[in-house]
Amino acid sequence: MFGVLRVALRCLAFSSLWVVLALAWDAPGMFAQTPSPDEINRVAKMLSCPTCAGINVADCPTETCAQWRAKIGELLAEGKTDQEILEYFAARYGDHVLQVPPTRGFFLGVWIVPIIAILAGLGTFGYLAHRWTKRPTAIESPAVPSDAVEDEYVKRVEQELQSWQK
Amino acid sequence: MIADLGYVALLLAFVLSIFAALAAWLGERHRIIELVFSARNGVLAVAGLLTLAVLIELFLLLNSDFRVMYVAQVTNRAMPAFFKLTALWGGQAGSLLFWSWLMALFAAAAVLSGWQRTRILMPKVIVVTQLTLAFFLSLISGVWALLASPLEALGMTTGAALMAEMETLTPFYQLAFTPVDGNGLNPLLRHWGMIVHPPLLYLGFVGFVIPFAFAVAALSTRQTGDLWIRVIRRWTLVAWLFLSMGLLVGMWWAYGVLGWGGYWGWDPVENAALMPWLTGTAFLHSVIIQERRGMFKVWNMVLIMITYSLVIFGTFLTRSGVVSSVHAFAQSGVGPLFLGFVGATLIVSVVLLFLRLDSLRSEHALDSLVSREAIFLLNNLLFLAIFFVTFWGTIFPVVSELLAGQKAIVGPPFFNQVNGPLFALLVLTMGIAPLMPWRRTSPAKLARLLAWPVLAGLATTLGLLVTPAMRQFAVLPGTSLRIVPVTAFYGLLVFTLVVIGQEFWRGIRTRRRAIGETYWTALLNLVRYNRRRYGGYLVHLGVVMIALGVIGTNFFKVETQRNLAQGESFTIASPLTGTYTVTYEGLSASIVAEDVRRTAAVLKITREGQLVGMLQPGQDFFIAQEQAMTTPAMYHSLAEDLYIILAGWENGGATATFKAYVEPLINWLWIGGLVFILGTAMAVWPTPVEERRIAMATSASGRVVTARS
């Protein structure tokens, strides 16, 4: 019984030593000191609370989110980058824990559709403006003389004055 | 017993609203004037009956009659009387009753005020408002439950179950037993912001039904001239005023209560209120073009129809829970019914629009791209673009789950990135528009008007770029790219500001020249006799101030989280005023209300060595709900807020965790909001000139009718 445990412990110790070495090898940030709450919040902001709607993990007061923040701290201490941490959570809990859907597959639609719509809107604007300015009108509009603007303004103020004083 | 009376009033109101719609329709069609009068009386009776129903509901809430399910859901014995009353809009059934009541009052006011002047439009106005009202009343009067057994007979068991459940949605539904105490109101809602926020939003939502009703009436009676546009102008402004106030108060509440240092989270519920505001604002602007130039008639119809649909859709979003999950949608009958209603009204509107396209021809063409018409068109497209982005981001989770079977969340980063630049462009059109004369202008003329604003704007941008405080952000990681757009945007704000100032100055100068008034009288009279125009400028000024706050908090917010032992302190540097030092002096406990206990941290705040004051951020514990709520503490100044929350504590307060934010320029958002409201109120206020215009439009359309008949 104890033998098995001892072997398991030894395996664990050995493997964790290996992990530590392996990480140290390609992650110089490994021996950085424990991450500050601000660094944790930076990452937590990019994740959504899995249980409550509309709150990110940094602002969420629930127990789950506290555990997630702790986990982010661990991952940061291991030297993981922000992106790797986000991928870690997305892989485990699903893409809907990310504040913005990942840019692949169907999710690309969230960005592409508005861009298409805006371009279509601009196109419509250009087309309408072109057509309208070219279209002959029933009432021919005489060109406004270049200094009529100020006069028109003065006239309007005066008109409004008069119509009120009547 | 008294609850039964309320229920009867509700049911009668439902039946009468349908009667009024039918009577108005038939009376107009067969020219039976008595029926139209009867319809009008029906509208008034519905308003009366719903007032009675609301009074009875309030009575039940106040007396803690927990046999009534709604009362038990939203109140408990320990709540102060005031909160018991406001619990009327604290839950689903009560909110829908409240909404219906406001709708009934608006409809009655519209019919009474328009009866003499716009008689031709009245029957259809009654039809639209009463059918809308009937739909809402059908949700809370339990009538859909009647469908349960026929559906069951047809073998549609899920549908039958959903409809049967609708019975419990009436605010007068009585339980088989009387609970000892109720659940009480969600603690988050026990704040004055949440007391006034829903009524303001509902007033805004309901208000937009009236212009829509007039639009439909104008279309169907072919009175598509000046009349409906002039009549609905004030209704639209009133609705818009309430909606704007609702949004601002909501932001203020979120900032002061939710304790995350923000005020707008692009939450589906927030978006639901923002979307009709966006299209409504577009409508307010493009209507001016129709008044002045007889253009954009179809477009205006489309805009008001979209706004109406969004009002219903918004109520649906907030009431059905569809966005949090598609499954929540299918668990209640409310969602499918709402969606069906939105779809039906959209289809009817579009068909009507197509049938009447011939009467909506433009009277003028666009003379030039350098004209106010063109700028207004651009402004409309921008509003619609922002609306579409918001709409898409809000419904994308649903679309994704339905079409691809993948859950997703579309959070604030998406909205900020896509809508941010669009809002900036919008401010640009806002700045230029007043300088653009109608029809066309010469480049030289425009250049002369633009000279000062452009110079001031450029000077601001360049000045900020070389200012050390600003440049400091250029070197911070992640912000280096922002410095250019941010300073450019500040330049844009100054540009707009100078344009507005210039407009006021030109008006004052003209008055001084014409009638020799002093500066102050000239300013006062200018505003007094042109409320709409200068009220509009004031609204724009408010927008500039709001934008100032939005940029400040979006780009320059500083935040930090610290765990402190008693006596320890931390620092947080403000980009504008200096470094704050926050010292934790200990915890204190107090009793806020009968059922609320507060634990607060005592913090000493100094800035650059000077004592600023004491702040006490805390957590309120609501005993009945067993729920804790953070209460942020703030130090306000015109430059910024220092905003601190107590996130938690250990060992009886030996150590505690704080989150601190410096929110640059945030108070300009609230000040700008007040200016905005003031400007709108000024534009809404009736002027003699405006009254005369409506009278003229009425007599003109009166002639048309006599000529035809």
C-alpha cells in the first residue's frame, strides 16, 4: 500500500522536476515572481464568467471566478502568455468563455457581416448621391450666389423675429 | 378579492382595446362617425381601467398581500413602503402592466390632443395604438392560456404547456396558499437610479409608438404631406427625451452601484434600449430634411417603422431572456409571442409602405454633395451602421447557437472596436452639419466658415501630442497606437465646440445689428425664439461633453487591485492630477436599513501628500436575500473620479482587498448628460411659431379632404 504511494510520489516528484526543467528551458519568465492581481485581472478581463451573464472574470464576485483568477495566476506563474491562457480556458470550457469569439469558422461572421453592411451602406450612399445630383428635377433650382449664405442667415433670424413680434 | 377586481379591470381593458381598434377601423371604412367616437371613448376607458388596475396592484404591494404571486415574488415584509410601491416594475408581470398603463395614457393623450386638429388621422392612430396595447395586455391577462386545450387537442403538447403557463404571468395571479413572507426585491434594484430608470425607459419606448401610429395613419390615408411630420415632431422629441434620460440614468446607476468602475457594458439589455434610441435619433434628424425640402419621405417612414419594431424587440430582449440562452427563450411563452408580434408588425408596415410608395415622391433632388441634405444623409447612415453593429453583436450569440450549434459571447471589445470609429465619424458630421447651408454652397464660402473651427481643432490635436501628460501614454505598452486617434478625436471635439460657439455668435451679432440688443439679451432672445435650433445646439454641446468623458474613461482609465494589512497603503497614479495614496485604517460595521448590514473599510486618501479626504467603500449584506452587494466609494472632481471598491477581507479585517480606479473626465459625462437633457427640453417646449405652422398644415390638409370628398 505504502509502496505504491511512495512510487507514485517519486514519479510525481520526478515528473514535476522534469516539467520545471522543461519549462525553464523555453520559458525564461518561469522564475518570475508570483503575478500581481493587476496582471491576473488583465487576462481575466478577456474571459467571461461562465455562470453569470455579461460579466468578465475580473469583475465577477462569484466563487467560480475567484478560482479562475487563481488558475490564471498559476498559469501566469508558469510563464504562459495571455493568449495561451485564453486558449487553455476555451479548450476546457468552450469558446463562449471568451469575451470575443475566436477568429475562425462561423465566428468570423461576427466581424465580417458588419464590415459588409457598412460597405454596402457607403455604396448605397454613393449611388444615391450620384443619382440624385444627376437627376433632373421638376423644379429647377437656381444656383445660390456665393455670398448668399450669410444673407440667408440674417434673413432667417429677421424672419423669425418678425413672425414672433406679429 | 380585491385582486380579482384588478384582474377584471385588466381583462376588460384587453377586450375594450380590441373593440376600440375594430370600431375605429370599421367606422373609418364605412364612414360611420358614431363608431369612431365610440372608439375614442374606448381608448379613454382603457386608460381608466388600466389606471384602476395599477392602483389595485399598488394597493396589493403596499399591503403585502402575498397570496398574489407577483407580490410574493418582488416584495417582503421588511422592505420600506417606498420600495414596495416601486416593485411594480421590479418583475416581469408588473413591468408589462406598467408598460401597458403608460401606453394607454399616451394613446389617450394623443387621441385627445389630436382630435380637433388631425381628425383624419385619428381612426388609424387608434387602431395602431390599441392593437399594440392589446398585444401587451394579452400577455398579462392570461388569455393565451385559452389556447392551451385546443393546442393539446392538435397534439402540440409543448406549445400547449407554454400557453397554459401564461396564466401565471398576470400580475393578479393568486396562489392556492398564502406564503408567510415574500422573496423581496433584488438588492441591486434598491437604488434611486433603478427606481427611475425603468419608468423613463418605458416612457421613451411607449412614446415612440405614437409617432409610428401617426406614420401608419398618414400612409394609409395618403396624408403623407406636412401634417403628420409636424404633429409627431413633439411626440418624437418627448419620447426621445425620456429614452435619453433613461439611458443616462441607467449608466449612472451602473457606475454607482454595480461596482466595476464602468457605466456601459454593451449588455443585451443595455443594447435593447440603445438601438431604438439610435434609429430614433436618425429619424429626428432626417425629419428636418422632409420639413425643409420635402425629401427622404420613404426613408423617414422606414426609420420610424424600424424604431417601433425595435421598441417591441427591446421589450422582448429584456423580457424573454433570449440572449443569455436560446433555451431560456423556449421555456416561456412570452418570447415566441413577442417575436411573432414583431414579425407581423414589420410585415404589415412594409406592405403598407409598398402600397403607398407613389405618394412618397421626393419634391426635390439633392443639389450638391456639399450641402446639409447630404451631410444629414451621411449622419443617418452612420446611426444606422452603429445600430446594425449593435444589433448584430447582440443577436450573434443566438444566431451562432441556432445556425452553427456553437455558443459564443460577444463582449465589449467587439462593440468598442467597431462602433468607436463610427461614433467618431458621427461627431464629425455633427460638427460640420451646422456649417452646411441647404442645397449647395461654394467651396470658398465653406472654407471661410470652416477656418476657425479647423484651426482650433488642429491646434488642440498638435498641442496634446506635444503635452508631456499625453505623451506619457504614447510610451505605455498597448497605448502607443491610441495616442493618434485619441488626440485626433479631442481635436474633433474642439472643432465641434467652436462650430457651435460660432453659430451662437453669428446669431447674437445679427440680432445686435438688426435691433441693437445687448449681448446677453441677444443670447437670451435668440434661444427663446428659436428654441428648436438652439436647443439642438445645446444637445450637441452635451454630446461633446459626453464624448469627452467617454474618451477619458475608455482610453486613460487606470486601475489596480491590492491586498493590504491595516495601516498599509498603496498608490495609484492619475494621468491628470498626480499620485493618490490610499491608506487602509480598518473596518467598520453599521446598520443601513432594517434588513441591511454594512461592512465598510475606512480609507485615508492623499494626493501628492495633501489630504483629500476619507472614503468608505463597503459591502451591504441583505439579510432576507442572503446576498452581498458592493458599495463603491468615490472622490469626485471635474478632472476625474477616484473610485474604490472593497473586494473582500480576511481575519476580521486584518487584511482587505481593494480595487481602485482613476476615471479621467468621467464627470463631464454626467454634466454633458444634463446639458443634453436641458437642450432637448428646450427644443420640446412649444413656441408660438411652431403652433402656427401646425395650424397651417392642418388647414391645408383639411382643404385636401374637402376637395376629395
